[in-house]
Amino acid sequence: AVGNTKLNLASDYAFTGTVSGAGSLTHITTQTISSSVSSVNFIHGSNNVVFDGTYFRYILIFKNLIGDANELNFRITNDGGSSFLTSNYVSTLLRVFSNTSSQGSSTNFHTDKIRLLQMNQASALSSGSSQGVIQLDSPNITQKPNILADCNGFDGSYNIRSMVGGTHTTAGTYNGFQLVLQSGNITGGIFSLYGVSN
């Protein structure tokens, strides 16, 4: 153990052993979208998805998202994906945006979903795309699920960043979620789900 030993940060040191308390990240599955889909769903027990009490927390990382519509949204399911909840959400989105000559910001909230990114999605990677990181509570606990997201995109004219926090006001166990545009389809993107061990 290092204890109270003073270390000269200009020197080199060799460390052996293991680091405890840092947790670990396990890749669960990746969905690569290359044709038009109405949503990207992660449902426990389907298509290699693990989304239950196995992990302390879950992280979804996505990149190269393109589509033929706007406004990327998040919804949860508690019935294995037969339906997705469309009420009783509480969320806050802080949006900042800029182009080559102007900048601005806005805030909004929604109760029928958690909005992740408020922008017109680029329709081709040559024009722009979106990326983001979404943190999710372990779903196998009877409490209100917390969602934390940081997303960014370029629509061909503006760069838009969204910082989002949200929850569903009904406590309960849920077993999946989806990313869906407000209208239209997702036409491309890579979506990777990870589990975090405590």
C-alpha cells in the first residue's frame, strides 16, 4: 500500500497487484443499422441483450446516427417490448447550438418520452450525424429509473449538443428501452450496450 508515502511525480514507478473499487465495463451487444428502421430496441432476452439486475448500471453508446426525421427520443418498456410507455416521464434537456456565425441555447421538457437530442437528423454521413452516451439505472429494482445522457450532432448547418436528465415517475421493474425519432425512421447508426459492475 502507498499509505502516506510521498511520491515524486517526476519519477517513474512500477505498480503490481490489482485496483479495487473501480468497477468494470462489459460489452453486451452492438446493433449496426444500415437500412431504415422505425426504432432501435434493446429488450432483455432478445438478440443477445442482457438488461436485468446482472449489472449495477448500463451504458449505451451510439455514433453515426442518421435518419429521415428529427428529435431523438428515449422510451422504456415493462412488458418485453410489446409496448413502450408514453406517459409519466419527467425530463430536462439543455440544448446549446452554433454555426459559423451564431450561437444559442434552449431548454425543454416532455412527459411522453425523454428527449435525447433536439435537432433535424442528417440523412447521410456526408452531411452530418449524431452520437451520444446514455447511462441507465439497473432495471431490476423497484424504483423510479434514472436516465442521464450527453448527445451531440451536426445537421449540416448547426452543431447541437444536448445534456439530458430524466426519469419515469412510476416506480417499477422495466426490461427494455428504445431509441426512436419523433417521426420518420432511423436509417443508420451503431449502438453498443455495456454493463457496469460495481
